[in-house]
Amino acid sequence: MADDSLFQINLVTPERILLTGMASEVILRTGEGDVTFLAGHSPLVGTVQPGVVRVVRPEGDDVRVAVHGGFTQVEQGVPLDADGAGDDTTGSRVTLLVGVAELAEEIDVDRARAALEATEARVAELGGSANRTPAEGEEADPERVEAEAALRRAQVRLEAVDASSATTTA
């Protein structure tokens, strides 16, 4: 008999299936705000904002993933053949389609810190800040916009690593 508190999670990038299997929770930021998906969540299609996705596995382990935008879909009544038994069990499935994502455990911390420092310097050099929006009538500088996006990616990568190490040392 299937556990009704579990659901299928698939996190997919253009390069690979980054994460698949069963989960008890998925926590992320969407275009509508922060959300926690649990088994039985109502169907949904939405955007995934850059940030850390937290997947709680059935054993209670957390998997942290740095994502840099994408889409999510929640479905109900999908076949769940997680154990290969071939039964007719159905349940929930959360699918995340993201352009770029990295498992926290695969992130090179030294490289991520160096990237953060370099992008902070570049944003400062261009006179921008991560929170600055152009004044009315002012056109956004494409170079500054790209530098600020690179800064946010570097921050997300380190957030995923920091959050992951905080849960393993606690």
C-alpha cells in the first residue's frame, strides 16, 4: 500500500534529470510567492523563481537545489510506480522544469564565492545594486542587468550550499 503523504518529484534541466523519486515536501519560490507542495496539492502550473528548492525525502533527508528560474506543474491522479511493483497506485506529481539547476552537494564553494566577489565588484563598477530599478523613463543598462542577474545566481548557489551545510551540522 502506498503512503498517502508521499508524491512523485521530478526536477529536470535541459542537460539531465537532476532529481526524481518520492518526496514528502517540496518548498520553493514561485511567481506568486513561497509555496510548499504536499501530497494532494491542487493542480497548478506556475513559474519557479531563482532560489533554493528544498525537497524532503521520505526518510526525512533534505535535498537542496539552487535553481535559476523555470516552471512547475502539479498533477493529480498520475500513476506512481516508484517501487516497480506495477500496481495501479495513483497520486500527486510535482514536476520542475528549470533551465539551470545544481544540487547543493555538487557546488564548488570556492568557485561560487569567487564568482560572488567578482559579480559584486562588477555590479558596483556599473553603478547598480541588486535592488535598484530604473527610474521612470530611464532605460535599463543591459550590461548592468546581466551583471545583477549573475550576482543573483552566485547568491543562490551559496544559499543552497549554506542551507545544506546548516542542516547537516545541526
